[in-house]
Amino acid sequence: SSPVQPPDYSLVTSYVPLPLNTCLPAIILHVESPTQLFVCHAAHWEDLNRFQAHLQSVAANMDQGTTVQPVVGQLVMIRSEQDNLWYRGTVIKLHKFKAKIYCPDYGFVEKIPVSSILPLGDSDVRRAYWASHCTLVDWGEGMQEATMIEVERVKQMLPVTKQVELQVMEVDGVKFIIDIKGIARFERK
């Protein structure tokens, strides 16, 4: 039997939904820059935490000798070297003993040893991705790229797990163009 396919990254339906044109509370999951930030609707935050707890127990109960021969594009379970916790991760690149992984539930990319990869059960492979990829409206299409100072300022203002009020202005493919109260590129009159 062929392996279960994970949700397609290019379809907005593969993600936990963020409704358009409404102000909603969201939790910051990861920030790279004003055009690369990842959030989870606050209404789904508890579900994400429960899912993470489930992954930790699945990993803890797996046979010691369990290994996986990862292939690029595969959705697996990975242990992050940042916090030693298990996450779902898509294999982006493979080197001899290392793998570059994208974690679709939080939005971060990490290089890990192949020994930190475990197989993921079918029902966990099928789950929608929690992290919505967002761009702040002031840095959207046609705007100048963010300066280093702006990147640092946005990272400082949006620490991980901070709750913010945001509004989804538009959806561009699977990227949400958002406005977050209190965060603007220019002083708004």
C-alpha cells in the first residue's frame, strides 16, 4: 500500500483556518521577518498544545530501535535540538547524517541528525497544519523589503506565544496578509 499523503502545502484548506476580514486573537508561533511570520488562531491554541503532548507520548512509547529512512517531502516526527521536544516535520533536504526539516505546525526550519527522526502515524500525517504563514500588510506585495532594523523590531515586538489581535486583510495562495494592532512600518496618522 502506498503511504498516506500529508495535506498539500499549496492548498489553504490544508491549514487550521484563519477567517478573513475579522479581528481575531492569535498566538505567535515563529517570526523570521515581517513577511515570514507564523500564527495560530487563539481558539485552536489548546488543540495545538494537546496535539504536541500527544506527539511526545507517541515518541516516548515507540520501540527503542525504531528508525526511518527519510525521503525528501516525507512528513515525519523529529526531535528538535532547540528544546528536545518532538514535532511534525517535512524533510526538505537530506545530507549523509543530517536532514533539513520544515515544521508545519510552528513554521520553523531546523537541521537535525537523521537519528532524531521517527515515523509518523497515518492519522497524525493527515492532520491539518497549525501554523498559518503571514505577512504584515505594511511589508506586503509591492512594498520595500524589510530592513535589518525592521526585522529585529518585529521579532522583539512579537515574541513566541504572545497573543495578538490581528485582522486578515487578504489571502494570497496560502499566505495571509495581516494587520496586527500596534505594529506598523510607519507612524499611522
